[in-house]
Amino acid sequence: MGRRKAADRWLQAHVKDAFVRQSWRTGYRSRAVFKLQEIDDRDRLLRPATTVIELGAAPGGWSQLVAERVGARGGRAVAVDLLPMEPISGVEFILGDVSAPAVQEALVEKVGPQGAGLVLSDMAPSLTGINALDQARVMTLAGLVVDFCERILAPRGTLLIKVFQGEDYRGFLEQLRGAFCNVSIRKPRASRPQSREVYLLGRGYKRGLDGSRQIAGLPS
């Protein structure tokens, strides 16, 4: 009964949520779109003619915004998720696990030798409710994304990635600072205050697609 009551309370809060209601009014598929919207309004990530890779795309709220702001201006959007996603005009979708070699190879082929200008990751593993285990899974997934950037992110490119504050967070933040010229922390208003999630924004990727240092003045 305790779990049922907790689920009922969550559902009641969800339907009263201002961002949920705004997503219904505007036709976006999830309230999460307003997180990316706020960050992009501030940081201008979704630029014309940019190739964008989105990891953890379903149900497609972020993809809708990417299509509006990039796809309509000469850019390209490629989205990936374990779950099916209803088609979105201007977005190429790959169904599969981003850790799977076949999915990674498909993404590498999509971006080509020039790489992606922007990688977005709103991924999170299935949560168990056991904080230590969930945090470890989140950080492992985040590490996978950063490692994969060596294959798909263009030199001087940008990464926006969701993580949870907790164990290994500080170490991961330092890892990003070693891989990007500038790293910022973003907590958009649509991110629930009680949530430990934050978004880390890395700009000026220091590595080339072959994993070598590419920024002038940096040691090889």
C-alpha cells in the first residue's frame, strides 16, 4: 500500500506541475523540453547548420526543439534511444542501446569524418531506489558518453549531459574540465528542486575524432 500511495502522490503532483501543463498546451511530448529550451536560450547551443546527436531521446521533447531550432536552419539531428519514438520531421532516429557497438558504428557513420558539433545526453538508467547503486549507474553511463565523444564529437564541439550530484560527481566534473576548454553547471527551472540532477555543459572539445589533442597550445 505504501508504494501505491507514493505513486498516487507522484501522479497528482505531476498533473499539477506547471511545466507538464505547459507541454500539453504547446504540443511538446515532455516537460523536459523546457530544460533544454532554457539552457539553449541562455547558451545558444542549437545553432544553424549544426549536426546534433541526441542520446536518450524518447519520448522526443528535446528532439522536437532540436528540429525546430536546428533542422529548420540547415542543421541535422540524429536521435538514439532504447525505447521506440514516434517520428519527428527532420530527426533521424536510431533504436538501440548507445553502448552497443552496432549503434555506435551507426552514429559514427551518420556524423561522418567531420563529427557532430553538439552532443546532447539526457540519459538516465532505470532507477532502483537504492541511492548508491543508482548513482553508480548514472556516472557509469555519463562516462560512456564522454568516452564516445572521442568518436563522434568534432574538435571544439559542445556536450550537454545530465548527471546526478553524489558520489563520483566531483571526479566526473574534473574529467570534463580536462576534456573541454570550458565547463558550466546548469540547473534549469524545469528541473525539480528536490532532484539531484544537474546539466554539465562542456564547450571547446579538446580532442579530435582520433582521440588526439587538437587545440593549439595544448600538450599532446
